[in-house]
Amino acid sequence: MVASDGAGGDPCQFGIVQQVKIEGVTDTNVSFATRSASRSGDPHECLRRTFTVPRTEVHEAPISGAPRPVAMKPGATGPLFLSRIAWKTTTADGFKIHGGDRAVFKWPLCAAAPTQLLTKLTVVPTSIALRGHLAGETDFIDLELLGPDAAASQRIVWKGADYVELRLTPRGARRLGLKARATMAKLWPIWIAIKGAPTIDQAVFGEVDLLNHEMADGEQDLAFAKPGAPITLSLTQDGVTAFHVTPQAVAELSTDLRHATQPCTGCAQQALAQAGKRASGGARRRSHA
């Protein structure tokens, strides 16, 4: 099937923007906020920006097997299905929609096209470091969520379309230039760096940036009641490997740990070795086929 750039004819011409926040809707156009791509490769340029596209280039109706599209009303958040033309939209100063270079155009009728596989990995964090700017500000700040500037319990929800909410201590509020009584702050992150050890094997350590699409999914929900409590990350294969485990090991050992009281130190290395043996055995069988 030949793809077309226009809104008519091609059943596989729409790609999904995972999360947007609708800012305005008219009979002809839709304006929405979402994360922008960088023009230079500098993550400091990946900011929350507003884009406007023709409604003729938006697939508004529900699609079988797909996430429900965002409602066409200001303030609504959710996925937005854009045509190839709409994905080329830029802001007035030339910024594109984040992820446009790897958008998969498979909707509404070609959903069998491959998508990125993700693994849920639970990690005991030793650092959760954010860098970004506060709502209404342009200066960038750094905040360690396991340090004295952040409250003990947090829930960080990142979807790529709106600010994350952080709970602060009085010290943290003062350092960020807020009133000491302020307990919450909204931050647009340019990175969320997690360091720690997977619960399936706390003898190994790793680090990922949750805003790096090669390492993590665009949506994350991190919640903990006290510093150092386990958090669950949604990671790509490369992200899982950064913690020196494999998706297969995560699946196998996570099942085993449901019946265990302590993590199995060294199990990840054993699983990696076993996976390597299985892979090399398969290669030998194929070479003799």
C-alpha cells in the first residue's frame, strides 16, 4: 500500500502523540501543548510548547485496539492521532513535536505494525535527580528527590504534556525561591535520572534518564512513601540492560520473588548466563539447520 501525505485515502497515515493537553479548538484548527523536540540536540530545548494543526489532519474518532483519543475540548489530556502532514508542524520558532523522527504511522487500520516493547522494572533508588524549570519561570534548577529539599513521600506522574508536581520541604521551597510555606511546585523536567539497584538483584546497580526514549517509555508513574522505597520504571530493553539485567530475567525472577521474602543476590547474573547459553545453543542449532 502506498502511503500518502494527505488526509484522504491512506488507512495507515496516522501516528500517535502519546500525550497532549488541548489548549484550543475551532471548527478548523486544534491547538495543543506537548513536549517539543530539540533543534540542536540539547535537552534544554525539549520544553512544553504549543502546536496548532488543521482538524482535517487529526483522527478524532475512536480506533479499535488503540488508546481512546483525547477529547476535543480545552484542558483535556490524552493521546492525539496526527497525520503525516500534522507531524511536520512546527512552532513559530521552528521546534517540532517530540518523537516525530520515530513516529510509526499505523492507524487506523495497520495496527499490526511493530511497537516498542517495554518492561516494568522495580528499582531501589539511591538517587532521583530532576532538572527543569518551574512553571512560569525560565531558569533551570536541579532537585534531588531523596535529599533534604524534597518531602519524604512523592508521586511523580510524567506523561510528556504537563508539569510534574513535587512536594517540598521548607528548605526546598526557600532554595527554589518560593515562600517557605509552599509545599508543592510544578516543574517541567528535561531529565529525570534514576540511580539504583533492581529489586531482583540488589548486588548490581544502574542508571537511566526516564526522558531518554532509548531507555524509557514516555509515561512514568513514580510513587514512594519514604526515600529509598522501591519504585517501578517502564523501560525499553536498553533501559533494563542499563541495570545489568535482561527483560527475560525480570519476567522470570519477578515471578519467583512473589514467593520469596528476600531478593536473590546474584540471580540476575545467573539468568544472564543461562540466557546466553540458550541463545548460543539456538545459534548452533540454526547453523546446523
